[in-house]
Amino acid sequence: MMKLTFNGKNLTSPGQLSRELEKSVLAAVDRQIKAAAPAGVKVKRTSQGYVAEGDAASIQKMAKRLGK
């Protein structure tokens, strides 16, 4: 039996590892997108992706930051 610890959780099956990795990657992407948003832009995660609300110049600035 293999025992692995990832982010403080003991994992014993490949399915658990897969779910934890996916959850970790999604959380990292979420943090990066929200960190790229300048003042005046509100970012929401929806079932179809992310929605940015704000003025066009600020959203373009956010897009440039994410493009790096």
C-alpha cells in the first residue's frame, strides 16, 4: 500500500491524488486571475468561466497582465 501526503492530506489512492491535484491547480488559477485584476475590476467565477466587470481600459490592463 502506498501512502502519500499532499497539502497536508494523506492520500491512499490514485483517484484521491487526481482530485487533490485538480483542486489545487484550479485554486492556483483562480488566485492568479483575481490577482491580475486591477482596482475597479471585479472578477467572478461562473459555471461558464470567469466574468470581469469594470471599465474597458481596466479590463484590457488585466488581459495584458494575464498574457505575460
